[in-house]
Amino acid sequence: MMIVMKEEATADEVRSVVARVEASGARAHVIEGELQSVIGAIGDQEQVADLELEGVPGVDHMVPISRPYKLASLQVTHGTPTTLDIAGAKIGGEHFATIAGPCTVESRDSLLDTARAVKEAGAQMLRGGAYKPRTSPYSFQGLGEEGLELLAEAKELTGLPVVTELMDVRELEPVLDVADVIQLGARNMQNYTLLTEVGRAGRPVLIKRGFSSTIEELLMAAEYVLKEGNSDVILCERGIRTFETGYRFTLDLMAIPVLKELTHLPVVVDPSHAAGRRDLVPSMSMAAAAAGADGIIVEVHPEPESAICDGPQALRAREFAAYLRQVEQVAEIAGKRVAVPA
Ligand code: PEP
Ligand code: MN
């Protein structure tokens, strides 16, 4: 049950509702909105139904939520999708945003070249990993703190907000120094301690769907972050594992409209990791935009043949502007607004 407090509700009234919820045996989570507070009462259905909070001072109305995820549910916002503002880049609701950059930060020159190219083409955010989740322990694991410093330089140069992956809570502090959005990778989608810590850190989070995870499990992962009071969560479909071997993963495009039915959170699509092949990236990006995605996160490299990781799926930096125009046209047909490059 969500208890929506009146705009003018006092802190004492919020506290007294929390006390009533807790006295019933349910748990209370207060979400301080810009205009009003919402209290999530989480417990078994009967406990919560017996709360009898209608008419209690400060309470506006109650919203029953039957799904296992509560704060991620579309019911919480009465069917209104959430728009996030990431250092000026809007995503969600009517806003479509593109996050582009290399798989991993490899060198100063290649990162700055890519950052300039994606900025000029009109991308809204820069991606790039300093800590890389690699299948093989013998593969390049990322530049670590040096990579973060280069991302800070690229941000300074282009003004683009940075999306970068956090793999381990021990790296939270340095990642927080540069990340405008913390990426939690597919392999960590169900790392519940990491989700909780990132929730507490209060920085926007992009959660990638685990490649064997259901849509509901993805929403439960988001719930871990939201439960800590961090409401800035972006969900990412990046392909799931099926029996098909013709490409790297199967891009689950149907997850987009289905997520939109269930959650208010923005949904982006990563066609690069799903495809594993550059030639499939433009069509799958357009298909994602047509299906209602709020944005794309895509790998771009100045010279994919020499990329340290994921070169075969990276778009060529010099081809990125033409690609982006096509995707944005489809997003506009699907009813989205695309920011004009500054
Ligand atoms: C990435 O975005 O670089 C990445 C490793 O993605 P995923 O976690 O989806 O495999
Ligand atoms: Mn990659």
C-alpha cells in the first residue's frame, strides 16, 4: 500500500502515519517527493488493509499495490512515467536520450576523440567503463582510477554527463567522483548488497537486465535501489540468453512495452551487447525506439578494429551522427522529444 500524504502534511503527521504502519507490523518507507511525501507500507496484505488511514491528519489518499515491486510500480505515480534530469540531460516521459561511448576507457586520445564525436553528433551522455566485467580473468579489466580520471577530463571537455560501471562497492568513492549515472552491469543485477549501497549513495543508477533474468527480477533489482530512497533509476534491456547462436544475445524488444505497462521508470536499450555485431546495431536501435524506449546506450569507437574490447559491435565514430539521426527520427515518430544539441 502506498500512502500519499497531502502537500501541506507536516513532518509530525508523516511520523505519526509511519508509527501507525509500524505498529501494525508492516514496514514503512518514506519517500520524500518534491511536492509531497509518500509512505510505502510493506507487509502482508491484511495488515496493510487494516490500517484504516483514510481521514487521518495529513493523509491524502491510499494506493493499493499488489505487485511484489512497489516503488518501481507504475501505480505509485498513478500511471505517469518519470522523467529524470541527469545534469541537464532529460530521459523518460517524452524525452529520448542517447548514451554513447566506448566499451572501455582505453587511452586519453581515443576517449577524447569519441567523446567529441558523440557530443557533436548530439548524444546526451557519454558512456565508458573503467572497471570492466570480463568473462575471462586474463582479459583487460579496465584502467580503474586512471580511466575515471580520463572520464572526468572528457566530461570537462564536452559537458556530457558520464555513465560508468561500478562493479564493487570498494570502488564506490572514486566512481562517485565522476559518475553522473552509476551503471550496474548485467552480471551484477542481482548483487543485492551492491544495489543497496548504490541506493544509499543517492546517485542516478542504470541497471542492466541480467541475461537470464525476468522482467520482474529486473524490477525487483530496481526496488532495492528505490527502497533506499534513491528514486533516479533507469532500466536497461541488453539482450537475454536464448538457444539462438546467430548473434550474441536475443534483444528482448517486447520487454520495452511490457516494462512501460508495469513501471514509471525510464527504459533504455543496449543494442551493442545484445547483437555483438555492428551491422545489427542500427536496425535494433530503431526497433527499440519504435517500441517506445526512452533512450539507447550504444558503443562507439574511433577505430573499432583496434579496440581493446567489444570492437566488433562498436559503431564507427565517423558514422555515428548519421546513425543517430535515423534513430532520433524513429523516436520522434514514436512520440518522443529529442534534445537539440547545445
Ligand atoms: C557494458 O555495458 O560495457 C557491459 C559490460 O554490459 P553488460 O553488463 O550488459 O554485459
Ligand atoms: Mn562492451
